[in-house]
Amino acid sequence: METFTLDIDNAPNVRFTGELVANAASSDNQAISSSYNGQTGRWTELSLYKTKGGKFICHQVGRTRRQDARDRFSGKVCETLEEVKEFFGHRWLSKELYAEASIDDVVEVE
């Protein structure tokens, strides 16, 4: 286990001891890869951690290379995987994160 301190905009930063469960990132590359996010010089990084106490920490970073902008940081402490899915949503990058973390993101229909 490791101690992490995560930056959060407009809220206190989050410090905890735990482990990185999964991460996923889009690309700022100019439409060369399948991970291209549509904007040159910008990309998103998603990380999911689990604390030694069993909670989940969600962290999203909107990165930029642009001179006139700054990186954006958001995060949430979650008790359940349902809260994790509420934070990250269901877009393609979130689904990559869930796949790496072995989290089912499905609706079962009879």
C-alpha cells in the first residue's frame, strides 16, 4: 500500500493510504489513435483507487498543453461501486477503466 495525495479543484485535496486499482486515459494526439478525444492538446485521465479501509477514490484529470488553460482536477470518495459509476459515468473512457478494474457496467434485462 502507498500514501496518495490527489489534487481536487474547489475542494480539499484527498490523502489516503491504498492502491491504484485501474486507470485509463484518452490521447491528445491528432486523430492518429482510437483514443483521440477530439481536441488537440487536451486529454482526460481517470484513476480508481481503493483505500486500506475499503473505500473507493475516484479521480479525474482534464489535462491540457494549451498556454491559455490549466489542468482540471475532480474527485470523489465513494462507499460503493454504484457511486463510482455515478462519478465516472458510462462513456467509452469510463468503460475502459471499468474493464481494467473488472467492474461490470451492464444493465441486465429478462
